[in-house]
Amino acid sequence: MLQQRFNYYCQHVVKGFYKNHFLRFDRQIVLVDCLQPLNSGPQAFNDMRLALTQLMQSFHYGQRTLFRRLFSPVIDKLLFAATKADHITSDQHGNMVSLLQQLVQDAWQNAAFEGISMDCIGLASVQATQSGLVDHRGEKIPALRGNRLDDGEPLTVYPGEVPPRLPGNAFWQQQGFQFEQFRPQQLDVDRPLPHIRMDAALEFLLGDKLR
């Protein structure tokens, strides 16, 4: 009974939703939270990696032609974005992007075969922290300052190093990464929301269409 209901849901709800809302898209951004699985452990991390691979199999990629635009649209620009870039110090942004590239390697290779334009970046749609340096035992180290999501408590923390490659057993046994959730900053009414690289993401995905 449960299997029949699931099959019905896939055939009549999921496929219909995909056909009505996604089929004609020609640009795609895939948002990936790399940080929470690093907190949760290897099982959560591997689950995310598998989910990304399966997700990419649901879409069609290829170079844009007049025929395809009219009759069989495909995605010709693909951006993988590691979210919550404001939840790690700026010196770890490169590591997070490198980790994301490792995570999506299989999907990247399949899409690259179709000759489409792709990129990986780290971003934050709303920057909830401030990044800077603090003194620790006479040494300057990078740190984040913000308010914890749960109780609003002010925090100044160094979350730890993001592994630049897929973590092995040694990382999970000794890793010192502790990801905190932060509240958005309080802003004056007339101030725009701070962000990290949202402009770069929009330029990559839509810049050629707006010129």
C-alpha cells in the first residue's frame, strides 16, 4: 500500500511539478550547506553527497541552440554555491569552495561533457556575522563576531578549519570544527542587507541576459 502511494505521488505530483515549474529553466543554482554535515558526522556528509549526485540526474544540460530554446530547453549555465559563507572566517572560504568542488565532482564531470558554463562559489544571502582578528595569547587569529541564533547571545568564535577535500576517517575522529548558527544583524531601516558574493552569483547566472 505504501509503495503504491509513493509511486502515485512520484508519477502524478512530482513529475507534474517538475514539468510545470522546472522544465523550461535554462539557468540553475544549486545551494549546498557544507557546514551542517561537517557538524553532524560522516553519515550525514555521505548522505548529502549522494543526494547531490541524484539531484543532478533530474535535469537536462547542454549548450543553447534555437531549436532547444523552442522545443527542448536545457540548462546552459550551472552554479554550485556553498551557503553560509558568513559562518566561517574569511580565510576558510577557499577551503569551503574546494570542498564543494570535491562534493559535486561527479555531477560536474557529467555536465562538463555537455560543454556548459559552470562555476563554484561561497556565498551568504544575508551576512549575519562580522569577520576580523582577535588577540589570543599574544597572537592575532581570525574570528567571527555575531549573535547566536537560539538565544541572541553575543559570540566571538573561531569555528575551525573547513577541510579542502572530502574528509577521511582522521578528520571525523579528531575534527575540531564547531559550526554555530547566527541571527541576522540588526540594521537601520534604510540600509541594504549585507551579503557575501550574491552580486557575483547574479552576474554569472543572469549577466549576459541583462546586457
